[in-house]
Amino acid sequence: MRILCIGDVVGSIGCRFLRSKLPALKRVKGVDLVICNGENSADGNGITPTSAKFLFDSGVDAITLGNHAFRRREAYDYFDSSPFVARPANFPDSSAPGRGIVNIDCGRRIVSVINLMGNMYLESGLDCAFDVIDRMLEKAVGNIIIVDFHAEATSEKRAMGYYLDGRVSAVFGTHTHVQTSDAQVLPMGTGYITDAGMTGTVHSVLGVKTDIVIQKFRTKLPARFDLADGRCKMECVIFDIDDRSGRCVNVESLRIE
């Protein structure tokens, strides 16, 4: 089974670029399932029902989220009702809308997609990601399990990869918007990449206009983050999963412009 995981989609410009490239990529690469991090898919930040629907209509099968998941209150009911949107599982179920795992029926196989958020430099008050993933694995259906670990620190992501090696099919990192060069199969058969990258404007700072971010660093003052425009890229990774064992047999990272 070939599973495509797409890095953080930034704004409507990133959504439109994904739509322009995804159908052909799925056809050429023989992709069976598409997972996309959509937590920044709405202009400004966050995700809305409109931006989520746009991604699904473009060929995405499951959407994962992150620290901006709850920025837009208009999406809360959508998180509860959509069976294919996963928010970080370490937010408390008692107060956070949505779910941390979605199980997708692909016909011959069911794929479980888990969304998890790191604790270092993000929401430190959340439950420990390592404890949460143990609980979430009990809710997985079948032997093909994909984890989007939305985290800041490279060390935390690498540690999670090895913690889950042999227990899940693949772990792909999101959040930093910069694709890493360490796509690999770990020793026990789990596919891994520290960060899948970003889908958005090439000449930007994480999708935002460069001058705005530079000014913020220089002045230390708040700034409105307007999205950059221009030439775009879609960064992603393909995991080849053995249907019987659920182990990853190959990983390929891609940057499409």
C-alpha cells in the first residue's frame, strides 16, 4: 500500500497549489491513500470547514492538525462531525472537540491515522505525547498505523520515531515547515521522516511574507502575518507499506514545484 503524507498546507495559495498537483501525483505514483496536515489551510491561520472541504475535494483522504487546530471556532462542530479529521490526541477529550484517531476503510485494509503533538516548546501543559500514543494505539484498527507527530524539537521527533519503531507503520513530523533529509525505514520496520515540509510559497518564511517576519525579529513587536504569494511547492513523503505485516519497506521524500 502506498500512503502519501503532505506537509503543512499554508493558506488558500497552498490549497490551490495542492489541488493543481495532487491528482497527477496520485496517478503517477500509484498512491492509495493521502494524509495532509491542514492546520494552517485557512488564510491567517487555523482551519475552517471551507478549507477542509477544499482539501478533501482535491483528493485528500484524511486531515491532521496541530497547535493551530482550535484557532477558528467555526471549525469545532466540524471536528466533531467529520470522520476523517484528526486533531492532536493529547488535548483533553473532555474539552477539545474532535478525535485524535481516525480509522479509514480502504477496502482491503483499514488504515488508522493518529495525530499527536509534541510537548517541547509548544503546549507544555498537554499530556505527555509518549503516554498518549500508548493509549491511542489501543484504539487503532488493523495493522497499518500512520502517526503525524506535530512537534517543534527535532530530538523529540526522533525519539518518538524510535519509541514507535516496529509498533506503527510510519511516523511523519510536521509543524516546522522545513522538509528534513532523513526519510528512512527504522530498524524494526517503521517509516520515518522528522518533518514532511510545507505546501505553500517558496520564497517566504514558513509561508509568511519575509519582510514581516524579519521586522518582527528586529523590533520584537507583534505583527500581522500576511501570507506570501508567488511560486509554490508541495513537500511530501510516500511510505510503501506491506499489507500483511504493516511494516514500511520504502520511504521517498518529494518536493514538487
